[in-house]
Amino acid sequence: MRIPRLAPEWTTTEWLNTSEPLTLERLRGRVVLLHAFQMLCPGCVTRGIPQAQRVAEYFSHEPLVVVGLHTVFEHHEAMRVESLRAFLHEYRVRFPVGVDAPDPAGGFIPRTMKAYAMQGTPTTVLIDGDGRIRQQTFGVHDDLRLGAALAQLLSELRGARHSAVDGATLEPKRFGCDEDGCANR
């Protein structure tokens, strides 16, 4: 069984659709769906972004937050922040979007994309309430599988909160899931 690793903090230059920068530390205790995209990526525009928007709307009353990451590794000149602002407005993207910081050494792969070892866009990263990467999917994520994974993470979060509240344990229960199943630890 693979043990989930802590999600690296994202490194951004700017945030859109939020009044202040978001950090993983501030989002602890909530499930995070990190949606990495490029506005000129056909799979992102036709499938990934609409899916992330549906998740944000459907789970709006849950302890879950959708965060976009505009991570540009090609066509840098065409995908500046001004263009991204117009794109988010045109496509009615309402969830917060961070702009991935460029490689300080001048490489093509932005810093957060590199820290998460992303293969490209779209990439969906699911982060549990403890800040651990539980799933990372390159390409279009199947709706049913994504919904099931989010339900599992929210269920674990509720279980941990319930255990802490009812006094059954001093520590919230910890669950570990991978492709083979889930175990209570």
C-alpha cells in the first residue's frame, strides 16, 4: 500500500477570483480539488474546466474547495495574466485560480507543475483534509470515478470529525486509501 505524501505548497505569482492568496495550510480540514490547466489546452477547455466548475457548484455546501492552477508550459507569450482574466470571465469560471510561477532558472516547466511532477494539462489532484495527495490524474478525469473519490475523501473527513466530537478517541481516525482499498489506521 502506497502512503500518501504531503502536497507541496503551490508557488504562484497572482490569484484571480479570490480576495487573498490561497495556501494549502489555510485549506487544511477541507478536501481540495486542484485543477491544473492551460487556457489554450483543448481538453482543459472542453472537459476539465467544465468538470471543475460542476464540482465547485455541486459540492458548494461541503468542506471541499476547487482551486484552479493556470500552469503554462507552452505558448507563454499568448497566455499572460490579462488573457487569463478575459478567459475566466468569458467561460464564467468562478473558483479561485492561481497563476503558477515560472521556473526561476528560465525553464519551460512552472514551479508548482514541477513540484507535483505533472505530465501536462489537464491534471486533477485530490488533496485530503490533512493536506496529503490522495490521487493525481493526468488527462480528462472520468466523472463517476471523480465523484466516488471525492465522496470517499469527504466521508473520511466526516468520520475523523465525528470521532473527535463524540469522544470515542482523542485523535481523529486516520484512513488510508489506494487503488487496492481503504484501511483504518
